[in-house]
Amino acid sequence: MHLGSDGERGASRRHFELLLSAIEDMSTTPVALWRRLLAEYLGSLLLAAIVIGSGIAAQSLSPHAVGLELFENAAATAAGLYVLILIVGSVSGAHFNPIISFVDAAFGGISWRHAGTYFLAQVAGCSSGAVVANLMFSYPAITLSTHHRATSAHALAEVVATAGLVLLIFSLARSGQGSKTPSAVGAYIGSAYFFTSSSSFANPAIAVGRMLSNTFAGIAPSSVPLFVGSEIIGGVLAFVLVKALFPGIDGDVARDVLVPHRGLASDDSKS
């Protein structure tokens, strides 16, 4: 067998090293901010479309069976979240949630300025997703919800749901189990549909989007401030708990939230 000359083997080795270097550069070069914002917008749009669209479908397929409607809505949301995190997680981290973005910024995972732009993309995406869901089922593009949810029980439920979600995400990042995040987040939200009285919004952006659809998954505009305030309290509580339970969390760990991605807090020059 002809194994080639030393020069040929050396050239092959250099080519292999160049290939490895190129792959490493692709995995560490920060993604431009506009790409991350597009990923957050599209992910949030699809999330709202899944939540609201599955609620409309459940109401149509299982009329007057609220438990079954909730199960169908929860199952679709849990599975959809899993898929959406896989799709755009490597680009933006797949936050889809201002609470996650701002807690991430507090830990140094992304800059505060980028967290603010994520917030705008997430709210715009969830609002657009509500419109898409309405139109898919032949509803008017925007139908303000009349589903009032503003009670003290709902407020407590949103604090618990949001705190649990943030704690789950950052504990997985800290323990190096980021690969489990898509399935874990989907499972948590799916279960929280049933163990919370609020059906676990846990996300100010989705609360805004859901008020634009007067359907099973909607929320009256007058109830949104209570939900958003409770979610902020849940996020602050979770931040304190994460600091207490995982004192080693820093920017390097936070950059892996929800999943490892290339959007770095220091990448302002490439935005």
C-alpha cells in the first residue's frame, strides 16, 4: 500500500488542522445582533402562534371539556417549546422571554443593551404570533380578550411559575447540563399549565401577545399588568435563589442560557 511521502502526509495534516481551526472559529465567533434579534422575533412569533393556535384548536375539537382543552393546549406548548429552542437556540439562546433576558444580563451573559433589544423583539414577535394564530383560524387579526385573570391566586401562580422557570434554566447552565434544557423547559411549562391556577404564562411578552386573541388562551388587557408585575417579582426571586444555590455563576456560565450560543455580552462592535 502506498502511504504517500512525508510531504504529502504533512500537507494533509496541515489541511486537517486548518479545517479544525475553521470549525472552532465558527463555534466561537459572535453572531451579529440583527441575527439574534431575528431569531428571538421568529421564535417568539411561533411560540405565541403555538400557544394561541393550539388553544383555539382545542376549544374547537373538545368543546365544553375544559380539562381536555387545557391538556391539548399544554401538550402542544410543551412540544413546541422544545422544537423552537432547538431551532434558534444556537443563534440567540432562544430566550423568547424578557425575564430570562434581563436575568441573563444581570449575571453578565449578555449586555443590558442587548437585553433591551431582545425585549422589543420578543414583544413584537409574540404580538405578531397572536395575529397569525387568529388569522389561521379565520378570526379577525386582533380580537382583544375578555378573559379576566386578575386575582391574588393568579398573581401568586405567576410568581411561582416564573421563579421555577428561571431557576431551572440557570441551574442547568451552571451544572453543565445545557443539552437537557429544551426538553426540561418544555416539560416544566407543560406541567405548570396544570399545577398553577394561571396556566403558567411566566413571560411578559406572551402575556402581551395573548391579550390580542379573545380565545381559550387569551387574557384581558386589564389583567396583563398584574401578570407582568408578578413575573418580574418571580424573576427577581429566582435571581436571588440562583445566587444563593449556585454562587459560581458568572458571565461565562450565563452565556450558555438557554443553550450554548455565540451571542456574547462584549460583542457590541459587531452588532
